[in-house]
Amino acid sequence: MDKTESLLAELTDAYGPPGHEGEITRIFENHIKDYATVEYDKMGSIIASKKGSADKPKVMVVGHCDEIGFMVSEITKNGFIKFIPLGGWWGHVALAQRVMILGKKGAIPGVIGSTPPHILKPEARKKVIDITDMYVDVGVRGKFDITKKLGIRVGDVIVPDSKFTVMANKEMYMAKAIDNRYGCAVAIEAMWKLARARHPNTLYSVGSVQEEVGCRGAGTIAWQVDPDLAIVVDTGIARDTPGIKGDPVEQLGGGVSILAMDGSMIPNTRFKNFVTDLADKLKIKYHLTTMRGGGTDGSRIHLSRSGVPSLVIGAPVRYIHGHNAIICRKDYDSSVKLVVEVVKKLDAKTVKSFTQN
């Protein structure tokens, strides 16, 4: 593995559902502390800063640390575990998957189960099983007190159990939590590269918390940093798989996704045009995209205080919000390069021009 693969493997293999991102922020800090000053906000988000040739503008590059997961909501007398989602889950992708329950006595393996289809009525087999009808089986039988014996309690979190894998096509990576350890890794690598390069601003590489449950950490980091501009790095949706109609501009290997709009934010147009013009000039592969629903940390950041010019960039990813997503290394590398080259150009005059009438 090279340095990037090792970073992505460490970040994606680690567990960090909303509200429990401590392991991820520790990894983030370990990889960035030699290049920047590190602090945390009171929500637990990590903020790493490095002054370039000027204090301002303050440029914030953000990836969120949390991944989708579940929380234990009920334990039956026979030791089966009912749960509620932390983030967006679709029943089809959760069922029959391996998970780890992070209890008081450590991580306990289990599998998500439901009533076997063989004994369901024909009408029921045609429906997506609801999360409320699922449970985690940790392999016990009879009356078994898993709170006492395994240390599992209501409120404990449950995470997908899946390891980072370099696929047969070596430029493709499969892992859980690419949404959004990809963004964390880009923020870290951008700091690595800019530590050795001139930039006319102060760079903040940030790992936010609790994005999957309402972009909560984004609100506190924006308040604490008070940035002049923000680049939010998050995952896009690849449309190059069977069953999706239309011309798939969002495909693995398609370059950086630049979001023209999502359900929670319209980016600063001048900043967006500045980024696309620079990408054209440097021949960095990208594509513009839209998303009708959903949102990112940009939803909170761009509304902070008197407003923050913001843009969301990403990479096309297959099967996000599941146990095994797939990303292309070329898209990741393009993301890092674009962020680094943009930050190098963001002096006070340029940033001011994005909002000056």
C-alpha cells in the first residue's frame, strides 16, 4: 500500500458513527499534527490550521468524520437486539449484513436478521423489510442477559463490519464509510501538500462530526473558525451501474464532482466558476452535477454568521450508505489536486471578489 491507500484503509476500517467519532478524530490528528496546529470544538470536531503568507482569508476545507450506523433501542429477553438508524438506511442494503456492536466490554460481532422469507406470506416477500422489523443476532440462545455477559446496553452504537479492499482493478477501492472518510483524507492530504507550498491565506483542514444526523458539527465549526470561504468535500453518487438511465457523467474515473445545487445549498456562483475555470486551465478532470434531495455540511456552513461563500466537491461513489462502497483512486487524486491548487490562489482580493457587487 502507498501512503494514500494506508490513510484510506485506516480511516475506513475505524468505527465512527454519529456522536462517536473519537477514533476517527484521533486518526485525523495523528496524520496532521506535524503539519498544523490542532484544536477541537466542544462537539468533538477536529480543526487543524496552518498560516500561509497571510492571516486572512481563512479557508476551510471540511470532510465529515461520521459514518452511518445504528443505535441499540431494545434488547429482548432472548438476547436479540432491536435498533434505530443513525443516518439514512434503506432496508434492502442493511439486511443480512455483518455488524459490530460497540459495547462496554468491546466490539461484539453480529448479523442483521429478520423473519425468513420462506415463512412470509407472498405479499410480504415483495416489500422492502422495514428497519423496525429487523434485529441484530449476536449468536446467543435461550434466556441470555447480554447486558451482563457481553456489556451491551440500550444506547450503544452499531456499525458495519467491512474492511478496506484494493480490488482486482488496482485503481478501485472498496470499503465502508467512504462517505465520508474520503473527505477527511482529502482534507488531510491537502494539508500535507500545502505545508510545503506557498498559499496566501490560513488553511483550516477540518473533520466535522454528526453530519449524517443533520450536519450538526458543521454549525459549530463554522462558528468557531469563522471562515471567509469553505470547500466541503463529500461523496457524490455514481450513475454508471445497471438500471440508471441517461448519460452517466457521474462515473468512476469521471473526475471531481462539483455540485451546482443540492437540496440544502446553492453554491456561491463566482466561487464555483473560479474553481471550474482553474480546473479547465490545469486540465483537472471534473464534472458538474446536481442533487434534488439531501445535503452536506455546506448547508450549515454557508449560512453561518453573515454567510460563507461555499462549494461542495466530491467523487463519484457506488453504493454509498451501505456496507461496501466503491471509489476510483483517480477521482480521489483529482480531488486532492483541485483543492490544493484552489487554495494556492485564494488571496484576500480573490475571495473578496466572490461577494463584492
